[in-house]
Amino acid sequence: MKRAFCYDWHSSHKFQLMQKIDLHSHSTISDGSYTPSELVSYAAGQGVTVMALTDHDDTGGLEEARQAAEVHGIRLINGVEISVSWKGRTIHIVGLNVDPAYPPMAAGLEAIRAGRLIRAEAMSVELEKVGIPGSLDGARQYAKERIISRTHFARFLVANGHAKDVKAVFKHFLVKGKPGYVSHNWAGMNEAIGWIRESGGIAVLAHPGRYDIGKTTLHALFADFKAAGGEAVEVVSGSHTPDQYKQFAEFARQYDLLASSGSDYHGPTHNYFDMGRLPPLPEVCKPVWERFGIE
Ligand code: AMP
Ligand code: MN
Ligand code: MN
Ligand code: MN
């Protein structure tokens, strides 16, 4: 078994283990570009020692990831990123240390995946209206498993010359007010947090800096998340700026939430952070991984 730990010689502990922790990542099970085992192998190569695979609305990659993690000597936390509708907006809730076999969660995720297919059909109708035919079949070519997402439509649109890259797609298509956008009803917040908690997991509010909502609404979101049983928030995230690390460290303190850290890595062609390159959590934070016995 290969181990890739590094040691902090200046610590008061003689040989303190410096873990490299990344608790948010995607594989081909949802919209990432590496298979679960490729992703784990990539993470290990980046020096990551603890990782969570958190595919959108699907835990189908966890078994393969677990086997790969064993080979590479890294600790895998079972994860999922659940799509939730809250006050008419889409937010993401990461479940860490979930039991993928918990029947209500498995059934709930299956229902979300069925909803994704219905939404995809509606998206292709919308794109057809602006002169882009065949996008459902096109997106399907990029969707390798059970999930069809806007990312797969984005890859199709780029490949067909409608946008220069995936990032540009999310400016000109598939978002509110632009061609191909379809509003959708995801899981409820209480429902999603219930599945996570009842299956033994911890609910983490994913990348709060990405929701493009004002301060008042942000506080309402944190209050509702906490009241529903949410226990942690992503403070350091591939989609946060350094100022947002500070901002959400303060939210974590104010709402008494544990802090998480994750790149939201989707593969080499995405604009998110690379794995194993995240800065440490701000000092004031209580790391969520202490709940998994990791210091
Ligand atoms: P969906 O869950 O199908 O609505 O798709 C959401 C996914 O689209 C996210 O998980 C991201 O992977 C991707 N996405 C959303 N906004 C952007 C963006 N601005 N640039 C790149 N990818 C994006
Ligand atoms: Mn994604
Ligand atoms: Mn997300
Ligand atoms: Mn994600």
C-alpha cells in the first residue's frame, strides 16, 4: 500500500501527520470527467490523503472509489451532493459519511435522477426553439452513467461551436433568462438533510458563495439549513474567493456549524480548483473531519 503523507516538523507533536483533505469531487457517475477509480488515483497523485466523492444525486461510484482508495492508501469518505430547491432557488447540500444503502435516500436520489431526465427533455425542446436541434442525444453522448446534467449539455454546445467553452455556455445558455433554461423542482431541504442524517451522515451546505443571493437571503438560508439539521458549511471551496473563506468562516462561527473544505473538482477541463491545492481552513474553524476521527 502506497502512502503519501507529509510531516510537520515544527509542530509540538513530534511527527504530526499533515493530512491533505478534499471533501468535494465529481466523477463520470455525475458530471466529472474521470471515472471513480481514475479520480481517486489522480487525488492520490496530488498528495490527497482524505477525500470524499460527492457526485450529484448519485452514490453509484462509491464502491469503485472505495476499492481504488484501498489500493492507493487514501481514506475515502462516502459522499453525495444533493440538488435541493429552497425558496425557488437551487442549492446544493453535500452529505458526508452517508450510507448509500439507506433505502429512503436511495429512493430519493433515484427520483431526482428521473426528474433530471424530464428536465433534460424540456431543455432540448427549449434549445430547439433557438435553432439547436438534437441536444438531448448530444448531451447523452457525454453522460456516461445515470445522471444527465447541464454540464453534459454544455459539452455538447461547445463541441458544436455554440460557445467557446463550458464557462461561456453558462453565460449564454442554460441559465435563467437564456436559451435552454428550464426551472426545476429538486428535493426539499428538510427531505435531503433527513436522508443524510438518518443514513448516519453529516449535511454540509455546499459553496454558499455561489448562490448569488443578497445578505438577508443568505442569512435566511443558513438559518433554515441549521434548523433542518444541517451541521457544516463549505468554508474553503474551489468556487470561493479568499474573501469568501473569511466570510463563511464567520457564518460558520455565527451559526455554530462545522467547516468543510473541498475543491469541487470535475476534471482537467473544468475551471474549478485542482485537487490537493486548497489552502487550509481559517484558524477559527472547527473542521468537519474531526467527526470522522481525522485530526
Ligand atoms: P445541473 O445540476 O444539471 O443543473 O448542473 C449543474 C452543474 O453545472 C454544476 O454542478 C457545475 O458542474 C456546472 N456549472 C454550473 N455553472 C457553471 C459555470 N459557470 N461554469 C462551469 N460549470 C458550471
Ligand atoms: Mn457539477
Ligand atoms: Mn455544487
Ligand atoms: Mn459539486
